Amino acid sequence: MTVSIIIPTLNEADNIERLLARLQERPEEGVDILVVDGGSTDETKAKAAAAGARVLESPQRGRAVQMNFGARHSRGELLYFVHSDTLPPANYLQHIREALAEGYPVGCFRYQFDSPHKLLRINAYFTRFNRLWCRGGDQSLYIRREVFVVLGGFRKDYLIMEDFDFIKRAQKAYPFRIIPHNMLVSARKYETNSYLRVQIANLVVFNMYRLGYSQKSMVKMYKRLLDYR
């Protein structure tokens, strides 16, 4: 099965080389890596190209739009969406193929943070449970191309919570696998702000999403509560 790995980026020069090195640790035929950039002003695109990725410039900034753009320009029968400040487990493709063989056309990994903070360990622990509030883009997302097409991709009008929306729709229609291996996720958002501020922001915005608030309202609130990127 051919695989396309799609990485949306915006000023990720500090992280992209590390991620691409991990993704290519165990090279396989039929694996296509696409970095879909949203207008970086640092060396993200140059570093990604030098590391062997196919670099695309998205016509519009935003993870949902960038990931859809990458999917349209990909060749793989399997799509794997990965955030640039995370690291998949070393045998990520083997784990994904095992989940596919078990009958799960879509799924994600658990995660742990790159920080010894005890409260972050608690957060990470809950990613093993099949609840929407335990999900998120940092856990990465694998999906068969035909399933992605049927679901209509990510909502192009979504500026925030695009992963939650997509996973919610996917879980209604298909068996969803939480693979029992960990992504390594950057704790930079917590380090820039504080654990309490991030938790409050996440709770507020998640409930705004659940109650049907507009995308602009959620983005405005998130930026008001957090200093992040």
C-alpha cells in the first residue's frame, strides 16, 4: 500500500528536520512525504526540501486547508497527517498497517509530552480513551484515501477544531482505532503560557465548539486566552 504523509507547516524550522528524520528512519518504497506550507517566513521550506520532502505552498493559510491541499496533491492509498512539532513512534507504519489489517480504516496514536511535568503525564494518560475530548491533531491521523474522500476531507471553513470535527464525523461512520503507542508531543504551548491557562483555554473553546459557536468567535477567544504562535 502506498502512503502519503502530509505535514502542514507555518514557521517550523526548529522542528521540521527532526520530524522528517524520524519519518525516514526506516525507509520504505511507496512512501511520499509532503510538507504543505502556509506562508512561512523562516527556513521551514528550505530545510524540508533539503531533507527530501516534497514541499507545496498552500494557496491559503490554515491547517484544514493545508491538509486538504496536501491530500489533493498526494499519491498514496493511505494518508497520514502529522503535526510538525510531534514525533511518531519509530515503527509507526507497522503499527498503522496492523490497525488496517484489524479492520480500522481510520485512527490515531496516543501521546506523551516531551516534558516530565506530572500534570502533563495525566493529560497524556487520557489519550488512551475513546472520547472526543481526548482526541486532537497532535496524535496524528491515518486514514484510507477512499474514506477521506467519502468524508469530504477537513472542513475548509474551519480555522480551529478541524481535527475534532473530522474525527467526530469519522467515528460516526467507521471503526476508529486508538493505536496503543505514543506520539511525542511538544509541550511548548504549556511552557509559553502555563498549565492552568492552557487547560482553561482548551475547556472553553471545546465547549464553544460543542455549543455551536462560530469559528471566528472560537479563534478570537483562543487568542485572547493564550499567547501561542
